[in-house]
Amino acid sequence: MAQVTLTIAGHQYHISCDDGQEAQIGRLGRYLDQRGSELTAAIGPIQENLLLAMVGLLIADELAETYGELEELRAATGSGGAETKGAAESVVVDAIEMLSARIETIAESVRGA
């Protein structure tokens, strides 16, 4: 069992984790610290326990929004595994083709100027 020391809002926390998970836990801790710093910059200093609760709520909101976007994408492309991947690839290909055509149009107008 490995242990990682995280610094969040100036306080150190010793977290146990599975071997090999240290880097991921460190990244997550830095993210929490960053969000905490952003929050205190916006509203001023607050108690540590309230800060961590508010950061948790902000991250839960981000996660809920991401899940909502994922569900919208699944609904738009169907819910089948290979079908979803194929549909998503098709959307990306269409977008690339549209951007390519737009770039060509801009290039032609620049050449003509």
C-alpha cells in the first residue's frame, strides 16, 4: 500500500492508495487544490471544511454536466457500442470535411486578393 501526501489549501493530507496509483492521486489532489484556490480567489478565505465541501460540490456539478453531455451524445448517435463509435467517427469526419472546405474557400479568397 502506497501513501501520497497532498497539499490542498495549504494543508497536508496523507492518503493511502494502491501501489501504482500515486501519480493519479497526486493529479487529483492538485486539481482539488487548484479549484480551492479559484474559489477562495473569488469569494475570499473560508473555513477549510466549508472550502472542501464547496469544491466537492463544484466538481460534482462538473461531473453531472459531463454525464448529461454524454447522455445527449449517446441519444444523438444511438446507444450501441460499435454503432456509437461509427456514428461519432462519422460526425468527426463530416466536421473535418466542412473545415477543410472552409479553409480552401479562405485560401482561394486570399490568393485572389
